[in-house]
Amino acid sequence: MILSFYKFQGTGNDFVIIDNRHSIFSKDDTKLMAFLCNRKFGIGADGLILLENDPEFDFKMVYYNADGRESTMCGNGGRCIVAFAKYLNIIEEKVGFNAVDGYHTAIISGENVSLQMKDVADISVKPNSVFLDTGSPHHVQIINNLKDFEVKTEGAKLRYGIYGKKGSNINFVEQKSNSSFYVRTYERGVEDETLSCGTGVTAVAIAMHKTNKIQAKKVAIETLGGTLQVEFEVKDNLYTNIFLTGPAKLVFKGEINV
């Protein structure tokens, strides 16, 4: 079968996206999904996303990790599928869509997509780290000299050693100013460092505010793939109106024999 696909990236976090509104793609074929994401034998991506019909909203987002397993919410993937929906003329500048963690809204402004993330209330502050769920589970830990840090090695140790088989994404953070941070992320499912992680930078911004590293409610997060902005409101320890903003771009479209 010849499969049409689109490749999008958001600050270097890249995805194979397929228009599955006519159910052309089998969601049971884990090996095929892993093949498509493979950088040596397939197209190459951090994850695969299906755009599907939804009875209530503009569309539905179904996300799979690079290992072919359906996963939790992906922030950069969410921004990319919004850009894809605009490319297909399904939406204009504003959108509401369904994802694994519920309803999301987003606004498009040029190449930037501002995605509303789920509210966050349950934040576990530990002596040397913070754990929270921003649509996906995230461990946040401050590190000195992050540029030279062995993210893949140390991330894997924490991902399996602390969080077991289910795992967690692992974010290492270095503060740059009163409202900006440098972040590197080890992602479960990819089992490697990625150039950026949307739910990860969202978790970092909230964790840094929760632990009084910052007072600002608008935070710039620098990743290996570029800069993202996170803004939020907080009242009675509930973080709401969380928006993740940054570029989401079409890289190329193509066909592959599967």
C-alpha cells in the first residue's frame, strides 16, 4: 500500500502526521508505526500522529510514541497537528480538538501555535526534584552545567530506576534568568533525548514557579531545538489557563510503500 504522510516539526520535535479521517490507517499495527518513525529504515520521527474525525470537536488527535505504542499527550505534537489541520483547511485561526487527556483549544498566529494545556493541581515536590503530570508525566530536576550533562545516560537511569516500567519523561533544567530556563529532556517511548518536549517545558515552567525559583507567570524555555513560551494563572495551588506557544512547521509531505 502507498501511504501519504506529512512531516511536521515544532522546535525540532518532529512527527509523522497522517490524515486518517477516512480510517485508511490501521491503529493496531505497532510494527508499522515504529517502522515509519525509524530514522534509518523509515521516515524518521519522535512520534506518529493521526488526525481523525470527532463528533463534537474540529478533529481528534491520536498520538503514538516512536516505539509504536499509543501514548499520553504530546504538547509539541498538539501544536503540530493544529498547524496540519490549518494546512488541510479544516480550521482557521481558532480550534478545539479532542486528545487522550481531553479537550484542547489553540490559536494560530502565522507560524506560531498557542496550545492550551490541561490544568495542573497535583504537584509532588521532592528534595531534589519535582514530579507532575501536564498531559504526560514529568520529572523535573535542576542541573549545573547542563550543556555538558549526559542526558541520555542519566535520563534512562531515572526513567527506569525511579519510575519503573511505566516510566516518566525526565527534564534537566538550568536557570538562565528570573523568567527563563534552559531545558534538555529524555523522553520515554523515544528512549533518548529529543530536541524539545512540549509537555516537558510546560512541566518545567510550573515546577519552577511552584518551588519559588520564579515569580513570573510567563516563562521562556530554551531547548536544543528552539525557544518556547509557557504562560499560566495560579490560584489556590491550581494552575489554569496554561498555554504553550511556539512555531510549528511543515517540513515535507510524501508517500511511502508500506
